[in-house]
Amino acid sequence: MKRVNQLINKDIDERLHQLDELTEVIAHFFSIPAENRFWPLLKNQRITLLTDDPHFATQARFQQNLLCKHLSKYLNTKIRNADIKVIGLPVASFEQEMGKFRFSSNTANIVQSIAQSIDDKELQTAIRQLARTASRLPPDA
């Protein structure tokens, strides 16, 4: 049985090392830690930065021309363009699903009684509707 490191092609290993080095250079340029924030891809004198952080993506977009100049100097080749893309990772993204949040009937009754004591009719109606929607009470409750 072969060991795992015997199955790795030397070209692939060298390419991965280059990408790690490129990641470190970019992290140093932005003065941020490199772990799990962005992933660079270099192809045809274009660099693509994939990130799951929209704040970092905005910062990188504002500095993409400086980044291209810095990388051109570091790599001794002309980097023509930088594309910064925000990707959604299942671990990183969180979507609140509507419909999973429900009031108990006791909580809905308490919110309804609070709504009755409010003088502002629009606010009172909104709170009653919230209680009905969140607890699925019938509309005439």
C-alpha cells in the first residue's frame, strides 16, 4: 500500500506551495492573517481573489490596482487585472428562515394584552399582527 505523500505529483505539490506563498504575500500586503479568509487563483496574468468576507472584498476592490502592481513586482511578471469575488460557504453563510420562529400560545396572549394597552393605533395593530403571525392565531383573535 502506498503512502499518501507518494500519490502526490511533484508538480501539484510545487503549485500548492506557490499558491501558499502567494497567499502569504497578499496577506502581508493587506496586513491581515491569511488563514481561511481568501483564496487566490493566478491564471493568464490575472489574479482572482475568492473570499467569504464581504468587508475584505470591498477593501480589496479599492486597492486592486495597488495589489496588481505589488504582485507584478513580486512575481516579476505583469499582472493585468484582479477580480475579487465573494463566495458563500455553507459554514460562513447564515440565512434566517422565516417560519421557524413561532410564539407559544401563552406568549401570543401576553403580546396581545400588551398591544391592548398601547394608545398608538398603528403600533397596536402591528403588534397584534405580529402576535397572530408568529403564533398562527386566527385573524379574529
